[in-house]
Amino acid sequence: MFGKYFDVGEKRDFGGAFMFFIVHLILLVGISSVALHFFAMTGMVDAGIGGFFEGGQFHTIVGSLFVMWLGGMMVSKRGKNNDIMSVIMVIAGIYLAWTFSVILGLVPIALMTTIHDK
């Protein structure tokens, strides 16, 4: 059911890009929460899932790494390593994820799915 949203090489319309954004945002929330809980249990980070705003810095790091991984996979699978526009969009996504919000950082990555292949 969700298999087509995990394919980073597929070209999508705006609705498909929006669903790609939502599915990967939900996946990121799950990965980040489980990773924070695991690292807090092992004592590697000094935060837990105690409150709503706990571990914000950790979620930013995990989210930025996720945006970098997803954008890199997309550029690599589509063969756009030499396309400066795709590389700039990935860098913009990483910058937005690190500086402002991971939600905002996923927007350029989702919009990259609407770009036609050459």
C-alpha cells in the first residue's frame, strides 16, 4: 500500500509529492522517537521521552540526517549527481532542516519528486 511512496526514483504529481512528504514525516517521527528512547536507555544522551519538548536537539540531528539520506538517495537513484539544481535542493533541504524545522526541510525533498528525468 505504501510501497509506491517509498520509491525515491518515481516521478510524482503534486498530490503524490504531498503524500510522499506525509509518509516520510510519519516515518521520521517514529525513527526519531525510537532512537531517542534507545539512546536515553543506554545512557548515550541525557534526555528521555518525559515531556512533549524533551530531546529537541536530538530530533533535529536525526531529522537532518534523515533529510540528507533521503535527498542523497533520490539524487543517486535518479542519476542526477551532476545536476546542480538537484544538489542545491538537497543542500537547501538540509539547511532548512537544521536551521528551522525538519518539517520545512522535507519540503524541497518532496518537491524534487516532481522534477522530470532527462
